[in-house]
Amino acid sequence: MPAEIINGKKISDDIKSELKAEIDKLKNQGIVPGLAAVLVGDNPASALYVKMKARACEKIGIYSEVIKRDNSSTHQQMVELVNELNQRQDIDGILVQSPLPDHIDEPGITFLIDPKKDVDGFHPVNQGLLLAGRPQFEPATPMGIVEILERSGHNPSGKNVVILGRGFLVGRPLSVMLSTKTKRTNATVTICHTGTPNISDFTKKADIIVAAMGKALFLKGDMIKPGAVIIDVGTNQIDDPGHPKGKRLVGDVDFDSVKDIAGAITPVPGGVGPMTIAAILKNTVKACKTRHDLI
Amino acid sequence: MPAEIINGKKISDDIKSELKAEIDKLKNQGIVPGLAAVLVGDNPASALYVKMKARACEKIGIYSEVIKRDNSSTHQQMVELVNELNQRQDIDGILVQSPLPDHIDEPGITFLIDPKKDVDGFHPVNQGLLLAGRPQFEPATPMGIVEILERSGHNPSGKNVVILGRGFLVGRPLSVMLSTKTKRTNATVTICHTGTPNISDFTKKADIIVAAMGKALFLKGDMIKPGAVIIDVGTNQIDDPGHPKGKRLVGDVDFDSVKDIAGAITPVPGGVGPMTIAAILKNTVKACKTRHDLI
């Protein structure tokens, strides 16, 4: 039986509709949530991503401001910009689009963002509260994965979850989140990585696999258990002479090889990607409500 | 063949000797590391633990100061005390012995400790840097476990490690530390807990098991693979009519049932316990050297 294709676009639209209803209520009280995105340099992927976030904000009524700086911006100028955004009353969330130019100390800049406006969930204080089991702002992609599992009817509680990849953005925080005791997490989590000699031994027993190691088409059908739920976080460009652009976007999962064995799978694109943006919007509304003592 | 008994006392003594040599060098430069321990109220276990830490400091040449406050101390008095210790030039590390009385906001006090003096590794900034893979001060018990594995010749790199328990003090941070890519970690880590339906399925495949769920004698011989390395973090008092005191201290591992199947095991007491204190001493020397720009 072919796997259920989990529609991340549809689920993220549901979340956005819920957020829009919340924002409409806030507006009735004269409150408009605001998100500032800082874009340094001319990396086209970064520019596209910031634009997508800004557009998503506007659609649901979040005030959005994109602040562009050129590549020659100094570390001190970035410090001043972040300090200013920390103070602004119309801004609830601050995103500094990664990567920053090499001459800017990126972790240093992240550290300066007010943790109460850190809607990316990358500030050490927010990462620390997450590890301590008292999360304030969870990082966006892992948060989107928890949402997509719950909302697609694949609650991980009590399940055997295998995460492939131990990266800072997904694998590490997700392993902590999914093993936490909440109604929508509470999974037994194994984190596999380049140091795991026999990854198939783990994936073949998993009820849910999250592929987030950044290796195109890594997870094959013969590595999974029939009926497993597969969450594909990968976004890899591969050469494809048959494609009009000569290349195409694929995940960390070999979709064609997995699709008749898995029980459910997220596509790339249209799976986890839209969930990440929805999570940032959700964090922004939370930041706004927290700042106005409405939570 | 009976399991090797891993001597945590001996290994912690080795670490203390190394630290003493470092401290002697610092003293030649006129520098004495200092550790302040704050003890509130009259909990006998807390008092004993603070005393053990103070004595360990003195033995290797760390200046130790125990600051006692009675149970009626206010939150504001604790705030002032921590601020004073943050400022003091003779104090490199600050420990606030848990638990504090209920009327004091314990996470709030932890948050006030200068992260550079947080030798317990409990401050959200230090927890966050740990999760982000850029640790400054690691929490003491997990750090002691990494040390005891390495120094007893059971390096977990490439091994299948199962952690039992997802607590804030051990399981959660240890899962992050052991899966990180370093020469002495880099393990494939599974975290099991009360939400895991079939713990034996995981423990029977593990090369290394860390038992840290706080259930007396939970892990039995029939739950492990022959030759597995067992790290017992539990400290539970159980009734024992045959014991002079009518009770005795046992771990989370049923030592007698495991000892002829495991390859190696830490005893309780004398296993992980002494390692925790050694880790705090190590963090104190690190804090001192960092503050004097010697690292």
C-alpha cells in the first residue's frame, strides 16, 4: 500500500489560520505583533528565505520589517542594530538570518538578542531552558516536526523514534524535545550520526524516523520497517539532466524507494519546510502575548 | 566471569592529583582558585554533601568557603548573596546547594549566578551552550560519567549507549554529551524512560547502560547483554533488616544479579558519586584559569 503523504503545506496553513484568529483578537485590543528580520549580504538563498517569512507574516497580520545591510557591515554595527531592535516596542521577534559574513561573530550576535524576542529559539538561554525541560521559545524546525507529527495523527508518545543527524538546528534539540514527558512527545529517542557503525540496525526497528543529516537520498526502503512514519528534513540540490534546470531538490530520504514501504512520509518540498515558517510565526505571536502579559 | 568493578574512588583520586598539580602551578603565580558553597536550612543530606565538597577542595588546595543561611532567609537576601559572590575576586566557582526552601525561587537564583562562575553547569546559558555543542561548564554528574568511561578504558565512541532516565541532572544532558562528536563521546545514544513500553528491548542490545532513573535495583541481569558496561547513577535508601542501621544504600542496578553477566560495573557507593565531586573541582580550576586568561 502506498504511504500516506503528509501535507506540510496544508498543516502549516491550518496553523496560520489559527494564528490569524489570535492576531485578529490582539488587534481588537490595539496590539499588532511585529517581526524584524535582519539580512546581511547578498546570499540569494538567505534573501529568498527572509522574503518568504515576511510574506507569511503579512498574510496573517503580523507587522514585518526586513532590515537589509551590506556585506561590509561591521560587528559593532550589528551589535547596535540588535540593541535597537531589543528596545523597540513594535517588534516582538527578531531573526538574524544565518549565515552572517565571516568577520561578524555570529554566536556573539545571537547572544545579544533579548531571549524574550528570540523567536528562532537559538539564544543559549532558550536552548538551556529547553534542555532543562522548561522551554520558552523552541527552535523552529524541531517545533515544526513536533507539530506535524501530532497534527497528522502520528503522535510519537510511547514510540521508538530514530533521529538521523546530530546537528545544532534539528537533531540535537529535537532529541531533547521528543523525549520530554508531554502528551505530544514522550518518545524513546535514539540519535544516530556519522559515528554510528550500523544505522540500519536502528532504523529498521523505528516506528518514526526523522532524517536530518543533510545527505541526499540517504534513507532507502530496505532500511525501514513496513508502516514506519518518515519525516524528511533534508533539502539537497542534486544534478538531474532530465529536469529543466538540470538539477532538483531532494530530501535525505529516497522517496521513491521508501514510498511503498513506509506508512506515512513528508515530501520535499512541501513537508517540513512550511512547518518551520509556521513555527516562527507561532513563536512571534507567543512573544507578543507574553510581552503584553496575555499568556 | 565476574564483571570488572570500576573504581570511581581511585579514578576521582587520579583527577584530584592532576588538579593539585595544576593548582600548585597556579599558586606559583600567586593565584588560588576559590569555591563558595551556599547552604540554606538544615537538610542533613545537603549539609553532608557541602561538607564533602569543602573537604575535597581543601585537600587539593582550592580555597573553600561554606556560607550557611537559615531557613527563614528571603529570596531577596539570596539575590544579594549571589550578587556579592559574583563580584568577589577570590571566588571562581559558586555552588548553591539544592534544594532551597520553597519560598525561594530556585531557578531564579540559578539564573543570577554569573555563568562564568557556574561550576555546577546548571545555568541556562551553560545548558544552552552544551546543547549547542559549545560547552563551557558541563553539569558535574554527566561530566563525571564521561570521565569514568574514558579513564576506565570504556570509551563510548561508536558504541550503542542506552540511558535510563530523562532527568535534568543526568539523563537529558548526558544524552547530548555522549552523542556529541568528540574523541571520548561520539556514541549512538538512546534515552529510555517511564514512557518506554519495552525497556529490555533497548537494554539487551546496549554496549553501555547508564542507569539514572532513581528506581532502586531496577536493572537486572536478564535485561543486559553479556559483557555490557554498566554505569549506576542511582543512590536509593532501602530497608534492610540485616544491616546494622536497618537500611542500606543501593543503586538503580541490581548489582548481584548483574555482576556475573556485565563486563564492567560501577559500584554504589564508590562509583559515580566521587566522580561528581571531582568534576566540580575540575570546573572550579577551569573557571579560575579562564578568569585569569590562562586557557
